[in-house]
Amino acid sequence: MGERWSAEQVAALAPDASSAAAGRSLAAPSTWSGLGACAGAAEHPAAVWGLCRGSGKNPYQTVVDVSGPAYRCSCPSRKFPCKHALGLLLLWSAGSVPDAAGPADFAAEWLRGRVERAAKAQEPAARAAGPVDAEAAARRAERREDRVRGGLVELGRWLEDQVRGGLAGAERAGYAPFEQTAARLVDAQAPGLAAWVRALPGVVASGPGWPARLLEEYALMHLLVRAHENLDALPGPLAATVRRRVGYPVSRESVLAGPAVRDRWTVLGLRDDVDDRLVSRRVWLRGSRTGQDALVLSFAAPGAVLDASLVPGTSVEADVHLYPDAAPLRALVGPGAGAPGPADPVAAGSLAEGLAAVGAALAADPWTTSWPLVLAGVVVDRRADGTWWLVDGTGALPLAPAAGQPWALLARSGGSPLPLLAEWTPRGVVPVAPLPALLPAAAAGSGALPDPVGAAR
């Protein structure tokens, strides 16, 4: 039924370390019965299934749609995937699940339902929404732009007041002035800028050197305000960037209706970020033929299921649609993606080449706050002042405070150069995932990284 996943790819799906350990304990054929796996067909996707013996009288019915991936298990666990799904996938990856002509009865019904729901989801949204009143939509858009313009004029005055009054006042004032300004921007329908303003107290509290960092934020906001004033005169990609940073909505449908980059996309790594109200998943991709980088974001409420269709350590043939931007990175995977297979080699580079790619992105979009670095081999180094750095023969970059203490990364490398996916940020580098399996020496070649802006033109 096609390529089986590796144990490392299965482990990357685990929601936490305890689930991964529990899954490994269940990866024994003696625990299972009714095991099977089949390739995809018109009436069902490619799948793996089995019955796992538990503490109750009836075994747990476990099914995995490996084209998703998606999971169903009759156990009461609230984790996705649960330990039974992880154990089943580990058995499959080890070759202990026999191929079958079709799914077992308990698996077939759920798999058919997935096919039916996917077919309904692909129906044109316009059919359900009915005809669009273009004139009314244009009036609504014009009213919104008027409100945004007014809100940005007020923000420009506020920024001037902050600089004129001196930055020291920000430390004494606390959160209130920032929250009041952010609330006015929400009323002006500029949510992107409102979120930015709400993050400024964190800059004030960021330790020594905060006045310089706060002034940088003010300067970038001022630049965005001025760019919005001249929106009609900007090149199309830069105008799209300005609108996105301000907070104009970009619908999923409009992105998917735009041009696609067809490639075999290697899933380099993922990271989940959690706050009080939302869990976000960031998945980094790189096209094997184009060298294009892409970042796929998904969101869920705490405890809800995040999109797990992109598995680190695999490659998938797919159409990827980039959001309109001067430095395109965020993307959506279009419908009709192929089944995941082994990871393809991707080109990696040095720190100097990675910084050149970051520089190209900043030249196109001066508000860029993160960019992927696919590094051929870096050493984790601790300086005398206690700070941590990534080092290679071309330079060094400090780890961002958000990266924490990289002991696990240091243990993985053993002090030797390690291929690494990292995220550049203005405050330093955040390691995402070591990539020894994805970047064999032959794949690195000259180490040149593609132009992140030119590659999408």
C-alpha cells in the first residue's frame, strides 16, 4: 500500500512524551488482532486498522487514515492521536501489519464517511452562499477602508506622542495606555495593528536594552502607517503585505483560487505554540524542485484537534498556494495532495547564506519577524557570558531568549555539526528540529539557499 512511515515519523505525531512512550509499549503484535492495511480507492482512503486488547471485555477498534492522517479509536482518550493509534502505526512502520484488499467492517464505515465529507467540502462555496452583490460588497469594503484610515491617523499621532514624551514613560505607565490604543484599533477594524500594540508591554518588560527595542517597534509601526497612506502607489505584492500587517482579512478561498506552486514538498518540522485561548501549529515545508519555502499555519482551541496532515520527515506531491505577499511564506496546501512518502533531500546552507535569505525577505517586507533557516551543519556553543549561539565556519547567531536552554539539542549533536531547521527572529534564532535524516551530505551540494522572494515570482 505504498511507503510505510518510519518510527521517527510516527513519533512526531505524538501529542506529548507520555503518549509516545505508551504507544511504544503497545507496538507488540501480541496485543493486537484483526490487523490490516490497504491502499486508497475511490470509496476509501489508504488506511491501517486493528483491534487492541485493553482492560475491558471488548478490544478497542483503532483506525488510521494515513492519507490524512486522521484517527479513530473507541477508547475514551481525549488525545489525538491516542496511544492505540500510535502503537498501531509503529507496528505498521515495522512491517508487522499485513496488507489487505480492503478495510475491515468496523473501519470501512468511518473511512467512507471521510470520503463523503471531503467531497462535500470541495463543493464551490458560492453554491451555498448564493449570488454575491458586488456593489454592496464594494460599499462595505470602502467603509472599512475609511475606518482603518481614521484609526491609523490616530495611531500615527499616538506614536509621535510616545517619542516626544520620552520612552521612560512607557515603563511607568504599565499596560493601560497600550490597551486603550489597541482597543481603538480594534474599533477601526485594524486587528493586526491592535495585536502588535498589545504586545508592546512585553518589549518594555524584556530586560536591559528595552528602550532601543521599543523604539524599533515604534519605527516599524510608523513605517506601516505611512505605507498605508500611500497604499495605492505601492507595488501589488507590497500593498498586499501592508494590508495583511494592518489586519485586512484574506479569505482561504481567495488564496486557494490563486496560482499554485506544484512540487514535491518535504515537511521539515513543526512546532505547536500554546497561549490561554488558542493553540497554533506551524509547519515548515520546502519544495524539492523549486526550493520554495512555505509555512502552513493551523489553529485550534485548547484540547481541540490540530491539523496533522503534514508529518515531519515525509514528502508529499501537492499544490501549495502562497498568500499574496512581498516575501511569500505563509501558504495553504490545495486539495488533491498525494500520499506522503519518504522525505526528499533538500538544499541546506550555511549561516551566512541563511542570513542572506533573511536579508532578501526583509528588503521585500521590512516587517518580517521570522524566516526559516535550513542549515547544513551548525555547532551549539555556550559563551563565557552564559549565552548560547549557533556557529559554523561562516559566522554565528545567538539563540533567542524564547529558545530556552538547548541541552537536548546539544546532547543530540554531541558537540559535532548538526543539520538543523531553525527560525530566525529579530531577537535571535529558535531551533525547530534537527534534520540528520533529511539532509544527507550529497543533498547539501554547494549549500546555496534560494532567493525567498525571487523563487515565488
